[in-house]
Amino acid sequence: MQLVYQADNLFDAHMVKHALEDAGIPAFVLGESLLGGMGELPLFGVLRVCVPDSAGEQAQAVIAALVPADLAGDDADPIWEEGTSGILPA
């Protein structure tokens, strides 16, 4: 098994899992049963999406297509628009 995505929450983990399965790649969410094990404190880094070793590169391509440019490390401020009076409306 190869780790292809480390999720911050259960929704993200299952979104990636379903996208991979739609692309024909078997995917597994590991660590799901550990959530809530620490009571009210959130656990970070326990949710992982894994695929078989042979599908690692294809899975990375599918995941890269899911992440919007805003979240992929683009330094542009998504709230402030240049050349306007300021903050964009919601």
C-alpha cells in the first residue's frame, strides 16, 4: 500500500477516496476508526488515503486534479481583488 493523501478531516478523506474509485483505482481510508479516540480533542494526521503500490502515480494525478489552485500554495489572496475597492462580497 502507498500513502497518496493525508486528510485533515473525514470529508476530505472520503472525497479523495471516491474520486480515486471513480477513476478505477481501489482506495482505502486508514485511521477512520481512530477518530474520537481522544475524546473532544481532535487528532491530526491519522486519516490517510492509500492505494495499491502499482496505482500510486495514477492516483497522484487524480488527486492533483482535485486540488484547486487556491489551495495548492498559490500566494494570491482569494479575498482581496486588485484594482477594486477591497474585499470581494461573499
